[in-house]
Amino acid sequence: MMRALWTAGTGMMAQQFNVDVISNNLSNVNTTGYKKERAEFKDLLYETFQRAYSLNGQGKPVNLQVGHGTSIGATVKNYSTGNFEKTDNPLDMAIDGEGFFKIQGPKGNIVYSRDGSFKISVSEEGNRLTTSDGYPVLDESDNPIVLNIDIARLNIAPTGELSYVDDQGAIVPMDQKIGLVKFPNRYGLECIGKNFYVQNSASGAAVPDSELGQKSTISQGYLESSNVQVVEEMVKLIVAQKAYEVNSKAIQAADEMLGIANNLRR
């Protein structure tokens, strides 16, 4: 009976974590560039009472085992592209593909993001292209992007090259390009909040977008919406709640059986 109590307890804890993951998805349904997560489970250690075997055409064809419950194995990001929302803001950018923007993080390190809702921040070098928190957006050479032009005339090519339209209507290159990178294993990226990711040994080092897989493109005047589907998450939430409830019923049943066993002498 004690095994049943602990086993059902692991199920309740796992489903509580599952609800936490689903709740985070729902809370970020309007977060630009957010990628939904999915909790993955794995079973725990098994106690083997009798192993399957075969000897001279006879034996036991199946094992006699009982498990000790479940645990959370991983949380996996779904990197499918969200819907593009037209904003007509020349500083807004959406990535069509697997690329990430390069951002100079709060500690001077490079972080990565799918959120292209950029702003202009005045600095000694000029008008920098930054995130809403003021972190500089980097070009392909890891230099901050400076836009000392009329922003209404800014033009961003699908490949990321920056240019502007002069008074005569001619397109003038700015000799800078939005830095886009990819990762050998983007599922290994670590989320640090503020729509930022950092690389680690699991994700592999960032490589230029053009060197890995199909090239990504940039759509100016658009933002990528979250890929969270509210109906899908609500169904998952109901399933998780029911699984939590069933595990609690198993604990109650095991407790009642223990009570019956303890009262046998009466």
C-alpha cells in the first residue's frame, strides 16, 4: 500500500508541473515571438519480482514488475512559426524561418531572440536600434546597428540588408545587415526571460543563418505572434486536471485500504 501512496504522489507532482507549463503558455498567448512548451514525462524505477525467460522451449514469456510512478523528463519548445501581424512600423521585423536576432545582453554578452519589436535609443554614437529594454540589436559582425536617418525612409530587405530612400527617391545602402543566426540544436537553447535565449553546450554555437539549412527571411513592418493555441492549451489543462484528480483518488483508495488493514484486529 505504501508503494501506491508514493506512486500516486509522483503523478500528482508531475501533473502539477504540467499545469505550470500550460499556465505559462496561456499567460504568454500575446507575447511577441513566444514559443509554446510541452512537458514530457518518464516512468521511474521498476521493482522486478520475476524476470521473463525461456529455457528449452519453456519458461515465463512476460516479466512481473511494478513501477514507482512518473517524473518530468523535459520541457520541449515548439518552434513552429507564429502568425504574422501587420503593424506598418518600419522598425518591426518578423523572421520567416529558423533564425534568431542577435542582441547585446545586459552583461555585454550576446543573447538571441525572435521578438522583432525594436525601438530607437539615442546614444553618443547616434540612434541605436534596440529592444524595448534598450539592449542593442547587432549586425552580422556583432556591432550595434546605428540608424542616423529618417526612420520613415528605412528599408530592410528580406535578406536583412539595411538601406534608406534619399530625397531623390534612390535607395542608398547603409553597409549594415541584420544579424541572423541558427543553432545545430535550437531545442537546447536556455530561456532567460525578456524573450531572450542563450546558447549552451547542448544547443551548440551560433552559426550565420546562411550556413545552416534554408535561409531565413525578414519581413519589415510585421511582428510574429505567439504560436500558442488557446483551445489546445485548454484541452491539455483539462486533461492534466483530470489526471491530477485520478491520482488523488488513488491516494485516497490506498489510504482507505490501509485503514481497513489496520482495523482487522477489532
